[in-house]
Amino acid sequence: MKLDKDNWLSKNVRPVVLLFLVLMTMILIFIDGVFAKFNVADNWINLLELVLITVIGAYFGGRSFEKLKDIDLKKKEE
């Protein structure tokens, strides 16, 4: 079975995951700030922080790496 690399999801999975994680973080911060009885355990905060740092770093680092790789390939073709 050949995977279709030109479908919408395969092209947008990284931005969608990034958007989802940032939005969920903002929603949790808002809920935590508005409702005083809502309390998130420290281990979940640490996990969310680690996941956000990893995803954001991988997204922007991966995009930069891909762009540099494309520039390098174009130089080799010339």
C-alpha cells in the first residue's frame, strides 16, 4: 500500500499538533485562573511543559533543518 504524501493531513500534521497543544495549554491556564477550585497536579504540568517544549522545538527545528537541506540540495544541483 502506497501512502499518499499529498493529502492534507500529511502536510499539516505538525502545525495541527502545535496548534492543539498551545490551545489546550491556554485553555487550561484560563480555567485554572478563573475557577479557583480547579487544580492541576504538578506532574501533569511538568509533563505538559515537556511535551510543549519538545513539540515546539521539533517543529521549528525540523522546519529549519528541512529548509537548509533543500538549499543544500539546490546548490548541489547547480
